[in-house]
Amino acid sequence: MKISELSPEYRISQLSPEYRPPPPHAALLTDLNRIVADVEALDASDSSSLEKLAADLRCLLTTLASATSSSSSGLNGAFRLKVWNLAFRLWNACVDRANHNFPARGPEAAVAETEIRQAAPELLLIAGLPVGVPNATVKAASLFHRTGLVWLDLGRADLASACFEKATPLVCAADTEEDRDILLDLNLARARAASSQGKHALAVALLSRSKPLAAASSEGVKALAEAYLLLGKAAFATKSPDPAIDASTLLTEALDLCEKAAASPSCDTPTTPRSTPATPKLQLIKDQCLRFLAAERLEANDYEGTLHCTRVSRASPGLGKEHSSIAFMALRACLSSGKLVDAERELGRLMANEEAPEFLCVSAAELYLASAGLDAALKVLVALAARCHASAAAAAVRVLKTVVQGAGGGAGRARAIAELVSDERVVALFNGPANTHERDTMHALLWTCGSEHFHANNCEICADLIERSMLYVSRDEESRSRRAKCFRVLCLCHMALRHLDRAQEFITEAEKVEPNIHCAFLKFKILLHKKEDDEAIKLMKTMVGYVDFNPHFLTLSIHEAIVCKSFRVAVASLTFLLGLYSAGKPLPMSEATVLRNLIALLLREPGSEAEILKYSRRAKLRMDELGVETFLGKGTVGLRELNWFAVSSWNMALKVVKEKKYDYSSEFFELAAEFFSSGNGEDDANLLLICKSLIMSVSCMLQAEELNKSPLSDSDLKKGIEMLRRAGKLLPLTLPSAPVTSDQLENNLPFLHTFNFYQLLNRLDTSAHPQQLQLVKSFAASKACTPGHLLILGDMASEGTQPNLQVAEFLLKASISTALASHSPNYGVISAALRKLVCLSGLQDFSGSMSDAAYDVFQQAYQIVVGLRDGEYPFEEGRWLAITAWNKSYLPVRLGQHSVAKKWMKMGLDLARHFDRMKLYIPGMEECFEKFQKLSGKELDECSQQDGEPSTSMSGTGSMSQPVLV
């Protein structure tokens, strides 16, 4: 509003008799006049001086207010009039600047200019009301009102409220119609400012206070309705927790005011529905009220209320076409109420609305298909394609995404999706270079859906979806990789479905598009499934030639061969992988792991001892070359690997021992010893295993010699002796502290060591006899020695091509003494040792002369059997002793050695008397012995002529004068 003048009667000339001198505060007027003149003369593009002028005005206002309060008589009428005149000049200058299209100003300049504008009503308020100015309060309040509106537009609701609050007391009496109009405007503006500050309760109170003021005119009712609409929109947006601030109530109040204003006589009534009334703004407010009320009811899940609002809106006379949000909200309400038919009708109505934005149509289609499902998708897509000309592909992607994500994981739904996306009309939406991004999105959508079915093992559905996704993959160079990837996935799906020929077709196509290691590996898998092992091995060896070769694929090939039970291919792959280690290439699997897996596979194949031995030797060789930690790994990992090789060699040795393949078992035991000795040597269990392996290796070597009938070579003989010497050093550390009480291998190790060592020494010349004696003496002194062991060793020493009679005698005597020293003597062992001693003494005294050694053996036997219960000493051995001693008298008799003969006859008789089962023999032996004693003084030839030849049997019925041989 620009004020041109105050009143013509107040313009007084200085020449007039009524002229009065300047007021006492003329300096203030001069300063004010200067500032106003500066504002009027301010250049349109000059915004730098605005802040200075605003600051000058603030100082002037402060000075003027101080002068007014300090003056006892106040300001006179002329001064007030001057101030009012300058205030309106200032206001008009600001209005002129606002009415021109000046260049865009910054926020600081806008604030400064508004402060200058506000200075005008502030001057009026300070100066007071001049006498005779018509509607002075209304004019001052109007300037404050308009300034406050400018502050609101700048977002300064606090400054706007201050302006409104200063203006309200000026017109609060509402004496005139103009006072009531400006008071209504102030209340509505204050309500708007309070709403902007979040003070909704104050805003509601101000609007309620304005109802009596607005009732006087239809324009006031419309303004109040619009204010209620704005407050209702704000309450709906902020969701105030105060129950008194209800958006529905405020919007309903606005709607009622619209109805009241429409019923006013000043409004023209429309003649037909939807015709344009005389008050278009009122109908626009009503339409907005209904739309926001429908949205509020929809938010509150009152779907019938929403539909009612949309029906009322459509039935009301309006301005032009229906707003697109009406159909959209009606669609949502119908879907939420389960009214799919009505929802479809609302969707069609929305798409038919040319003013409806495309994004709203797409959102509506998404909502509808989320409820209607896949069956309605094609129809909606076709309609959407016709509606969205510019972005049909993007709209289709959004809708199809909703369909795919809401279709679920069923097989039937997935097939329906596949049929939908492969429809020619749908595919045609994505044609053209402008839709590249949408095609990629569509492909990714179907790819993701197919992947979910792939991971759920629904390979048939996955293959169908992936194949349909290729409809959205271009055939240009940039899409080669994607097409090849699709072919590879199709290959995997058909492999899972056992369609191997079909899978091979797809991987062949993939290799044409993009040949790489992935294609080679999948071809390798197909060959494995087809059991074409030879072709698979050939293909595996060519993988290294691919540009993108990665050793991981060889590892995968090994695993795949094992899964397909193609052990020959797995072994070939592992063997080929070993060759890469020799070339020094970095590989994902350690060489030790490859060897371990290779040996583990060969263990499954019968007759693979030679191969297992070969790779076990390689593991040992590489371990020696690289070191244990470098080859096997550090810490517990390396120890586990080492233990695996050691135990594997040990178990393999035991296996081939059972199969009597002693050549292999000797090698495996030797390898086991080497592996065990590479570990923690301080471990007692490890030392025991090393001893076992070394001793068993020599045992198997000797067994192989006997089985193959071929003597040991000098190198093998030396190796065996060295191994046993090494075991001999470890044996004392492994022997138990208590004497041996069982026949377990651990307890027999010293015996086996001695037994094998003796045999190896026996293959040397007689110079080794002292070593043999020292060996058996050491064994006899150990706690692991038993009478049985000594007997076996003694028997072995007395036989062979080079018997060591001294060692044999020592061992047999040690066997007897050790057995007698035990708590429960084993007379079976004692009797066998005595018999061996008797035979041994016969070898030492073959000449037939008096043998004290032989007699000592019989005398020792006699001392042993004396006092034993019947059956405690083996009868057959006792009978053999008695008869052998008796028969030993035969040769002395023939040689005329009567005293020797009597000694042997008496020994035999004494031994026979201690065995109850020889009672039948004793009388005849006694009779023969008596006759021999009587004849012992006569000549031998007479005795011979009288008695004849010795008998070959012993009988208790006949008498004889000579000893007999049995």
C-alpha cells in the first residue's frame, strides 16, 4: 500500500499567518528527513547501504522514543504530523523498491530492508496519533500487519509475531468495520506465525477468537477457512501429541466454514455439478480440505472415511478436472479394504487423468499389483506403457520389481514371472539405446530372482529365469561378459538337472562368447560327470594355458574329481599340481598338503604301494631340502602334518606286512622312523615309535630275504646294522621301569632288537662272535629279558651255518637260571633248555670221552626235578632225560669205562624214579644195573660174550646185563 498524502487541510505554507516555528525536536526531524531521503534515493542495485540505513533508523527510533518519554508535555501536533508524513514517505519508498523487479538479494539485505520497512509503523507508534488524521489506528495497525507478513515470508516468525502483537492493541476495540477487518487479519496472521513456531494451541485459540469477526462477511469466512486449512495441514504434517490439536477437527472446521461461506447470499450458486462458481477460491479451499481430510483418514486407517471424502469431492462443483491425488487415495483405501474391483477402477481413472504425473501412476500400479498379484501384471503393464510415453521402460521396471518381489518363491509364480517378462509387448518397452539402464536393471532383477531359486536348489526354475533374463542383455561388445556369465549359469543348472548334453551346449556357447578358465573348468566338470576320465585329464592339463588361469582351479578340479569318485583324475590332477611346485609358481595349496591328499587318494586304490612309497619318499626328501617348518608349516599345523605322514607310513607298513609284502613294509617302516624322528625327540611316545619302526624295518628286511630266497646285499646289511645300532641307543629310554609281564610289542622290542641284530651279525664271518656274545649278555641283563626269549636266542645260536656254541651255552644256561628265579617257573622252557644243553654238550664232546659238561647238565636236571609234583615237569622231557642218561652208558661200556657207565646208568635210574609214569621201566633198569655191577670186575670181552648185543628197547619183563638204547 502506497500512501500519497495525508489530508489537504494539513498542508500549511510558511508565509501563512498560521505558521508556527519549528518544534523543539527539529534536529530529530532533520535526521529523519535525511534518512528518508537516502532511502528514497537508494539505487536499485545498491544493497550495501541497506544495513547502514537500518542501523541509523534503529538509533533514531531509540532517540525519538527517549525524547518522547522525557518530554513533560509530550510531542505537539505539528511534530507528530511531520513524523507521520516522513513515516509514510519511508513506507512508500520501501513499497516502490518492493514493486520493482530488482536483482536477487541475499538474506542479509532482505532482513535489512524489512527492518527499514518496519521503521515506518514504529515511527507512527512512537509519534502517537495526530489530531484529525482519519483512521489513524487502522493505518498504523495495517502497516504493522503488512510488515509482519514480510517477516513471515522471510521465515522470521518471532519478528512477525512482534509486529502483530504491537498492532493488535491499536484495533482491539473493534469499534468500526475497518477495525474489525484489520483485527481479523491480525488474528489470522498471528495464528499463521504461531503455527510456524509450533505453537498450535495458540494458533487454534486465535482462530477461535476470530470466528465472530469473520462472520460479518463471506470474505472473512473464506479467510478463516483458509487459515484453518493451513493449520490443519501443519497439524497433519507434524503429528502433534496434544489431543486438542487434531488435524481432522481443524480440516472439518475449515470445511464447515467453506459450506457457510458458500451458503452466504453474496456467493452465486452453480447451476450444474462441476460448473465454475462465482467464488473459485472458496471451491479451491474446499477441494483442498477434502483432499487433506481424505489423506488424514487414510493415515488413521479409516478407509470408509477416505472413500466418503473422495465421493464428496467428486460430487462437489469444482474447478476443472479432478485432482490426481483423489483417485490415488481412493485406490489405496480400496486396496486396504480388500475391494480389488473398485481399486482397478480407480487405477484406470487415475491413468486416464492427463494431469496425473507419471510417477503417481507408477506408484499406483505398484500398490495395485502388490495386492492383485501376478495375474493382473500384464494388463497393468500394457496400460502403463500407453500412459507413460517418455519413461515407459522405467515405469515397467518399477512395476515388475514389485511383481517379482511380491510373487513369493513358488515354482508356479516363478514360471508366471518368466512368461510375463518374455511377452513381446513387455520386451518391446525396453528397446532402443535410451533404455540401456532399464534393460540392465531388468536383467539384474531377473538374475537376482534366479539366484534365489539356484540357492534353493530349484535349478529348473533358475534356468528358466536366467534364460528369460538374456532377453534384456544386448549383443554388443560391452555385454559379452554378461552373456557368457548367463551361459555358464545355465550350464550349472542343467548339470544339476543331469542334462549333461544340454549343459555342454551352453558352455560351448559361453566359450565362443568369452573363452576363459571358468568355461574350461565347467567343461571339465561335465566330462567328469560323463565318466570320460581321459578327456578330463587332457583338459585339466590345458588349463594352465589360459590367460586368466588361477591355480585355485586345479584345487577345485581335484575336489570335483573326488566328489565324482574319479580317483584317477584326482590323482592325475594332484600329480600335475606337484609339477608346478618344481617350477616355483605360487600356489594356493602347500606342497605338503598336495602330497598328503595324493597319498590319501592312493590309499583307496589297491595295489598302489609303489606309488604311495614314491610320494612318501618325495615328502621326506622335500622336508629335508626345505626344512620342516618351511615344508609342513609352523607350530601345531606343521606338527599335525608331520604326524600324518609318519602315521600314514606306519599304517601302510602294517598293511603290507599282513599281505606279506616285506620289501615295501621295510621301506615304509624306515620312512615312519624318519618322520617320527623329525618331530619332538623329547617325547617318550615318539622315541618308542622310532624304535618300533627301526626294528620292524629290519625284521621285514630279514623276512623279505627268507621269502625271496635272496641274500641281503652288503649295503642292506650295513643299513640294517646301522638302524639297529640307532635303535639300541634309544631302547634304554623306552624300557619300562618294572619287569616285563606281557607279550605286547613294546615289551618285546629289546628281544626283537637282539634277535634281528644277532641274525645280521651272523651273516658276517666268525669275527663277529664276540659281538654276538656281548649282545646277548646285554640283553640277558635287561629287565625286558624272559626265559622264553633266551631259549629262542639260544636255539638260534646253536643252529645255522655258523653256530656260536659259546653264545648258545650262555643263553640256555641263562634261560634256565632266569626261569628258576621266577615266582612261577616255566618248566616247559626249562626242560627245552636242558634238552638243548644236552645236545650242545654232545656236540662239544663228540669223541665219547667222559664229559663233565654233559653230566653237569643231567645233574642240574636231576636237582630241578627232585621235589616236584607229578606232572609239574613235562613227562616227555623227563622220560627223554632218563633214557638219554641211561643210554649214555652204552658207549663207555663198549670202551671199558665201567665207572663212567655206572655213573650214567645211575643218573638215568635216579631220574626215572622221580616220574611216576616210568614205574614200569624202573624194575628192569634196577635189575640191569645190579647185573652190571656184578660183572663190572670181569673182562669186557667175557661180559660181551655172555650178554650179547645191546637191546634197542627197554622192557620190564626181561633181564639184561647191559644198558639199552631207546
